[in-house]
Amino acid sequence: MNFDLTPEQTMWQRIVRDFCESEVKPHAAEHDETAALNWDMIRKMRDIGLLSLEIPESYGGMEMDTINIAIAVEELGRACGSTALSLAAHNGLGCAPISMWGTKAQKDKYLPRLMSGDVLGALALTEPQAGSDLQGAQTYAVRDGDSWIVNGNKAWITNAGIAPVMTVMLRTDRDAGSRGMSMMLIETDLDGVTIHPPEKKMGLKASPTYMITFENVRVPADAVLGEIGRGLPQVLQTLDNGRIGIGALSVGLAQAAHEEAIKYALQREAFGKPIADFQAIQWMIADAAMEIEAARLMVYRAAWLKDNGKDYGKYAAMAKLMASEVAEKTAHNAIQIHGSYGYSREFPVERIYRDQRLMSIGEGTSEIQRMVIARHVLQERQHAAPVMG
């Protein structure tokens, strides 16, 4: 059992960290203020492979394993939560489904554009009345000759306004329950697609999030991604993978808050000595160091299981749940260590606290993660061999 990164993984981590330190982190506060991604920075990401992490090498992509992807997302999260979220959604939600289930024609058409640096990818699942309840989604498509006609609404869709195409989960048979759901590639410039203005959010302001309306949108028959009626299993697999990404992003945010707290505790003096000398501060720093490391290892374990073809759903949920809650606690305590300065936008911990708050909501709330974990644990128990007395 080896807990060290390989030389190749260590080199990749250094490449991404150096890029983030020079190109991403210095502009994080500005991105938060302007609520806009820096496209010059995004185009530079193309050159080191950050836009093609899950795109096959045959299409010019990096086709990286899950541990390397987690390393990259953590480093991005450590530098800027908004940038990390948009890139995680682009790779894991926008590009990955096309790479996994797309036809050759679909891959040829969309993958080169998606890694160009001019756009980002998107996945549209959530609806105004259906967040955690995916089976409550009502957006639907009806076959009309050689086309589908799509109607419905989607909400809280990351990158939708900067994506040339979205993978959309919808109903292709409204009477078939979960077996009537499919995934469909819908280009954002089609007639009847309305992408509303970006949502005004508490945090992650530079990662744009949109409401979408589909009104009699005519989509080609060959726009279905994968098999008709297999949309829900495809979405659940995508979400399992995405939870590893959100876990890694949460670790990055927690690490950033932790580093800022240490720096401030060593500089700030009270009662004639640095506050880092006080036990109350040391305990918060110790808890963060321990919990961040544990969360990182859980993320890596889930990633390793996926890469080795093992069942990783339970561990992805565990990693996402633990890492997001560690990020919340670490960011909270970082503000406590800063005192009133932590409440000021002059210090990064204020932004980090706002950014991390989505981590326990997106890709399945903490409550949903606990349900997923419990379901796995109970099923394992039911299928375990009985103990003979």
C-alpha cells in the first residue's frame, strides 16, 4: 500500500500548481468582484491540458486518470473556487459524457471545439422543481419525423451561457418513469433555446450559472447521447464521477483557507505574542491539518477505485460529503482566526467561505450523500454471508 504520488503525478501537480500560482490565484479576487472568467487565462489552460482532462488522446485530449484529474481540480480550487468549478463542470460534466457515450460523429463535431479555449462545456440536469429528485424532471422531447421537439426548463446550470452545446437530461417517454429518460446534445444557438441572465449568487461569482428555457426546440434525431431510455443510469454514473471532482475542489478550498489562517496566525500579535502561540488557535489549525489530509485521502481512494474498475459509488459519496464539510469547518475557523478582518473582503478567507458553501449542495446535497452511503452500507450488509453460530 503506497500513499505517495508517483513521479509523474508529482510532476503534473507541480505544473498545475505553478500555473495556478502565476495565472489564477493573483486574479481570484478580481474575478469574484467582476463575476467574469478570464478568457486569456482559460486559453492558456488549453496549452497544459486543463481543458481536455477527460477527452481521448485520439482527439488531442489528455485522457487522464481520475487521480490526476483530482490533483488538478484540487490545485485549481486552492487558487480560485470559481475557476475550479467551471473547469470541473467543463471536464467532468460537459466533456466526459460525450467522451464516454458519444458516437464518432458527435465526438468529431464537439470535442475539438470544447477544448479550444473559446468555450466551456455544460450538463443540464436540475429543474426549478427537481433538484435532488432527478426523477422529478419534466423537460421532455417528442419525436417528430427526423427530429425531436424539446420543451421544458432547466435551472442552476454551470457554464450554459458559454457552452456551444449542452448535454441535457430529459424525458423521451413521459409514461415510462425512470426508463423514459435520455440524454441529448442540444446546441445553445438553436431557435427556442433561451439562456437567461446569470444568477446572482452568494459565492463562486465568476463561475456563471443560468436558467434555461426550451420552447419547441427542434433537435436532430441523432442528437441522443448513448441509448434512448438510458439517461438516468448515465446521469448517475456522471454524478458519481463528478462527486470525486467536487471532493477534490473542496479539499483545495479547505487547503487555501488553512494556509491563509496559518499565515495570519503567525503575523498577528495579541497580548505581546503571535496568536499562533495560543492553544485555542493551535487546536483549530491542528484540526484543519488532520481533516484536510483525511479528506484528500478519501478523494484519492475513490479515484483509485474508479481507475481500477471497482465499485466506487459509495466512496465517491463519502469523499464528497467529508471534503465539503471539512471545507465548511476549515473556512469557518479561518475567519475566526482572522477575527474581524476575516469578515472583510480584503482577506481571501471571506471569499473562500462564500465559495465553499455550494460544495455541500451541488452534485447532490450532504443529505443525499448520506442516503447514498447508507443505501450502499445496508445493501452490503444484506448481501453479506451470515455469521454461523
